[in-house]
Amino acid sequence: MSEITAEQVAHLASLARIDLSPEEITSLTHDLGQIVDSVAKVSQVATAEMPATSHPLPLTNVFRPDVVVPSLTVEQALSGAPDRDGDKFRVPAILDGE
């Protein structure tokens, strides 16, 4: 088991300004101990010969070809707009003078 203590968890919680109950401190002490132990196990097998990976299986993206298809006309796109300015949507300004 790791060297994480309840006092360390309580100290970190106070630094982060998180109010933890004694039960939560006990639970988090156990959980953080397991995380530290798991990282230690991984560190034991991580060597210079072992390449770093982000996923255990190779992943590839599946792309579809771009196909030009008919889209909405300006009138169709703006037909449900509450307000418009020519061929554009009109929306309330949210920035000062930009």
C-alpha cells in the first residue's frame, strides 16, 4: 500500500479549500493510495524499450469522401430566424463596440 495518509489528504483538502468529512477523508485516502500504487506498477514496467502509448489497440479514423450535395437556400435558412440583416442572421450584441 502507498504512503498516502489521512493527514495528507486532509491537508490537501484544506489547501484546495474543500471541506471533507472524516468518512470522505478515509475513502479518499484509500482511493488515492490505490492510484499511487497503480502508477508505481506502471512505472516498474515502463522502460526505454517500451514505446509510450495512449491506447492499448491501434486506432484509425474512418473518413467518408466529401460529396457536394444541394443545401438550403438563403431564404430557407433564414425563414425561421427572428430577425435578419439582408442575407445574415441578426443577433443581439454581446461585446462592447467590437
